[in-house]
Amino acid sequence: MTLHSRVASAAQQVLERVAGLYSAAERKALGIDLFGGSLNVRKMRGGQHRRFL
């Protein structure tokens, strides 16, 4: 998972806290062990880059 440097440490703290609060079995039962992907904004060949804010 790629994150912006400004949010990387906060995201790490959240993930570590979740790992400390729930066992692997509990995370699976709750469905919070799944990763659905992320947004990757990039230039398209022949297109213009649009920046999302």
C-alpha cells in the first residue's frame, strides 16, 4: 500500500492499534482483514493529467 508521506505515520499507528486490539481471527470475522485497493492518479497516454484535491 502506498501512502502520502504526511499520512504514513498516522496510518501505521492506526493499523498497529487495530492489530493490538483484535486477533487475526477477530479481524477476519469482522472483515477488516481485507484490502480493497487504492487510488493511483497518474497520466494517461495521450491525455492530460488532472489533479484530484
